[in-house]
Amino acid sequence: MATAAETAKHAEQEQVRRRWLLSTPALIIIFVAAIGPLFVMLAYSFMAKGDYGDVKFGTFSLDGWTSVLFQRDIFDDTLGLADAHLSILWRSLRLSFYTTVLTLIFGFPTAYFISTRPPHTREIWVFLVTIPFWTNLLIRTFAMQQVIRNEGLVNTALIWLGIIERPLQIMHTDVAILLGMVYVYLPLMVLPLYASMEKLDFRLVEAGYDLYASRLQVLWRIIIPLVKPGIIAGSILVFIPSLGAYVIPRILGGGKNMMLGNLIELQFGSGRNWPLGAAISITLMAMVMVALLVYVRNATRSGAGHG
């Protein structure tokens, strides 16, 4: 006769098998819809460029990966740095970093304000923060265009106040792209910060003031360490979509201030270089994975420290 331990172990194994069986359809969908296309892009990146914008199946080539950072001279076929690609990569990283910093600067006091309101009014403030998500990204980007264009609200107001005599050229610059991304991605910073601040024990803040700490000391030594998970989560949620932004640079940048998303679209479109587009796509995904690993590592340390 089987012992009680063996019976319990057999029942646990059956439960595990049942869970795997129930989750199999979802895993298949995830593989086909998410992981499958990534494998296709990875395979394309190691193939030769086709004559009409496709790839030559069965022809192995590293030209796609080589062209990410290097380009061949049209005369002597020597390799040199791809200045245009490096410039676009640097612009993407720089603008994504600035967007993250600015959304943190504006989002932190906003989340703090919401978390310090009476409980029955916080939902209203959170509701107001989420209203931009009701509108399509393209519409929001065009709305920002109407604000910063030469005849837009900003220039009209500055001219009316007598601060400037002629409109400022904001459109089709990196500043325009930065303003658009800050406007679009600001709620993604506010919501994680609010989720952390809502759980903050404000008695600790009062204790800091009772111990004669200044506002800056309370902020730096009490509030920021306790809401650090929200800061990290919000930064990741802003940095990752900013890095692969396509619509905002296309509209506000005028097509000449490209970012990685625009460069990828160019290679799969008029550039007709699918291996290069696939290689840049995988490179972008690798950068996103590094950012996520940094977030997971910091979150794990934070959880261990609070535990």
C-alpha cells in the first residue's frame, strides 16, 4: 500500500501536470505571436539582402550586423564607421534619457500631490492623469504639433507678451521630439510613483520633521528611498517606449531627426535592406532587455533590503 507521503507527492505531480496542460494554449499563443516573429527577425538578420527588398533564403551573411555600426566605402570597399547610424543611436539614447529625467521631475511632485489628497478624492486625480490614454497616440502627437509650431500656442503667446519678435523654430528639432515624448509618456511615470507613494507611511515624514530635518533632508533620506521601486518602474516604463518611438519623431521631427524606430522602418521600406532592419530591431530589443535586467536587479535588491 502506498504511504501518505507517496500519495501526496503523486497528487502534487498530477496537479502540476494539470496546470501545464491548462497553460499550454496560452504558451503556444505567446510563442507564435511574440517569440515567433523575433526568431524570424533573428533569422533575417543573418541572411543576404534581396534584390527587391526581401532576403535571399539559405544565403548566410553577416552584412546586416556589420552595417549596424559600419559601412563599406563605395570605391575601395573598406569598412568605416556608419556615422548616420551612430548619430541616430546616440540621439535615441540621449532623448530617451532626457525624457525619463523630465518625466520624473514633473511626475514626482504630481504623484506626491495625489497621494497626499484625501482618500475619497485620489481616484478623481488618478482618473484625470489617465485621460490622455483615451486618445490615440497619433492624435496626441498632432495636438502637440499645434502647440509648438510657428503659429502655435507657444509662439503666439510669446509674441503677444513681447518676449520674442519672430516665432521660435521648435518644430523639426530634437527639442520638439523631447517635448512630445515628455507629454505622451508622463502618465507612465506618474502612475507607478503614485502606487508607491500611496503605500508610504507619512508618519515617518512627520517623524523626520520632529527630528528637525529640513524638507530636502526628508525628501532625500525618507521619501525617495521608500518610493525607489516606483521610481525605477516608472523610469523603465518611460525609457523603453521612448527608445523605440516612431510616431513622435516622424511627425515632430519632420523625418530628418530620426530615432531607431524610424531607422528600422526606413530599412524595411524605401531602404529595402531587410537584414539591416532586422539586425537593428534585434539590437533595440537587446537594449530593452538590458534595461529590464537592470530594473529586475534593482527591484530584487530593494525587496531584499525591505525584507
